[in-house]
Amino acid sequence: MKIPKLLLSYLVFILIFGSFFYYKEFYLKQQKQSESQNVESIDESLNDDSNSVSTTTCNICGRAFSGNGYEKQLDGSIIELEYPYSNQLCSPSCARKASQKLDDVVDKYGIDLEESSNTRCQRCNGRYADGFCTLCGGASLDKVNQSNQNRANCQMCQGNKYVEGYDGVKICPVCNGTGKENY
């Protein structure tokens, strides 16, 4: 029995492509498995923090400690910080010393911690008393805002701050976007 050359060439063709696809499929499966094992091992190494203990050096006494540190509250009490908050103060006594150092700097340089940026005039750097600058007589932003709240709404924009014109919505030209009447 003789096999025709055409049939033989088809069989060789099928055998070569079949082995190629089988090898390709087998190789891709192995590659996917090895990638997933690599990813799992990386995830395990990232999540494995049981062997590592983080230590911090105290800013006051220089002692190494583990934990999140301590902080003095506004009411004077000292608390241990919880995750995610942390600082570099190892004990309640170091937290008291750090707070005292800050108080000493405030006293030395005469810093007013209660003073906000609204207590000084932006024009002459004078101080506001009862809403007006003691040097130039200018009104503070709080005083201006307070007086604006008492004013009636702008008649053109009805307090919306914007008007619709022929070229679209724009800031009200009468009140300049305040929504209140100007006197």
C-alpha cells in the first residue's frame, strides 16, 4: 500500500503544527503557573511583618522604642497615640518635656498662638480693634463680611452672584459677585 505524496505532506504538516501548538500551550501553562507562584511569594513577603519590629528614636532622651509614641492633649492629659498616628516621643515624661520646650520658645519670642491672620491689617500691618485698624482705620475682613450679610440682595442677580448675558453666564457687574447691594 502506497501512500500518496499529497496525503503524506498533509500528515507531516498536521504533525508539525500539532506539536508546535501543543508545545506552545504547555509552555504558556507553565509560564502562567510560575508567574502566579511568584506573585503569591511576593504578596507573602510583603504581608509578613511578624519578624520585623519597627523602632523609633525619641527626640528628647534619644532612647530607641517601639510603638506610636505619646502626645500631650490641649486639656493637659498625655495619651499614647494609636495607629495611623505616631511621633518620636517615647514616654509621657518626654511628651511633657517636648511640650515645655515648645512653650519656652513661644515665651522667648513672644508668639501669640491665639492670634490669627485676621488680627493684623494687610495694608499697614496694624492691629484690628473692634473690626477697624488702629493705624489706618481700615475695616477687617470679619467686619466687611458682617456688614455684607446685613445688606439686601443685589437687584440685578437677586443674590445669586451671577447673571446671564448675551455671551453666557458671568459675574454680576453691579455687585461684583458679592450677591449684596453696594452703597
